[in-house]
Amino acid sequence: MKPLIPFVLVAASATAVAGTPVQILDAYANAVGAAYQVSAQRGAEFYARKFGVSAKMDSCATCHTGKPTQAGEHVITGKPIKPLAPAANADRFSDPAKVEKWFKRNCTEVVGRECSAGEKADFIAFVSGGL
Ligand code: HEC
């Protein structure tokens, strides 16, 4: 459980002072271990991968579009979704609790399980344009 300690500390302090995409990414990467090599390329593959778990919510791109800088649309409710890329929407990856909540919900629906800390770090690196 040791690698989780830095994550908890960063998440807690980030809640008080808000977070940045880099801080939130680092917290996930540190939760994997100091040697973890974050990969925006792996994040891109994960983002576009069709998991085949949910017929309607096959991939992250289904709602978030093929490009994280674009506004998306919820495939079931039709509600607009602001771009995931911090470059296009400054609110993104600024609140660790919100990030965690949506990773949990969307990964469970799309991937059929929670995403690993490494998958989350790679995902943030990709949607942020490779931090
Ligand atoms: C069924 C539609 C849908 C799919 C598919 C989907 N998302 Fe989302 N996602 C949403 C909605 C709705 C929100 C919350 C509304 C908002 O923040 O604009 C959201 C927000 C997020 C956030 C919050 C980011 C932030 O800081 O605001 C993350 C992270 C996220 N999604 C990751 C994922 C990942 C990873 C996948 C694929 C495993 C995925 N999403 C697939 C609909 C979806």
C-alpha cells in the first residue's frame, strides 16, 4: 500500500488549493510507482479503444469525440459535454475528487472495471496534449 500514500497526500492538498492537470497526473503516476513511465501514446490508444463491453458506450471517444479538444455529446442523453482537453476547457483536471468520480463512472461503464492508476495517468497525458 506504500505507493498510495503520496497519492492521498497530493489529492488532499490538491483539494484545498485546487489541482492542476500535472499534479493530478503525477499523483496517479506516483500511485503506480516512481519508475512508471507515463505515455500519452498509450493514453491515445486507450481513449480510442473499443472495449466491446457496452454496445452504446463502446469507447471513451463515443461521448468525448475522437478529439479531446472538441466538445462532445452524451450518447444516451444527448447532453453536450465540454471538451476534455485542459487547453480547450480550463476547468478540466483541476479537481481531484471530480476527476476520480468520473473516471470511476466512465471506466466502469466503458471498460467494465475501474481504470488503473497507470491508465488514468496515461489518459490525462493524452488529453492534455502530452504533459
Ligand atoms: C456515456 C458518455 C461518456 C463516455 C462513454 C465517457 N465519458 Fe467521460 N464524461 C462524461 C460526462 C457526462 C462527464 C461529466 C460532464 C463534464 O464534466 O462535462 C465526463 C467527464 C469525464 C472526466 C472528468 C474530467 C474533469 O476533470 O472534468 C473524465 C476524467 C472522464 N470523463 C474520463 C472518461 C474516460 C476515461 C472514458 C472512457 C473509459 C470516458 N470518460 C467515457 C461522459 C462520458
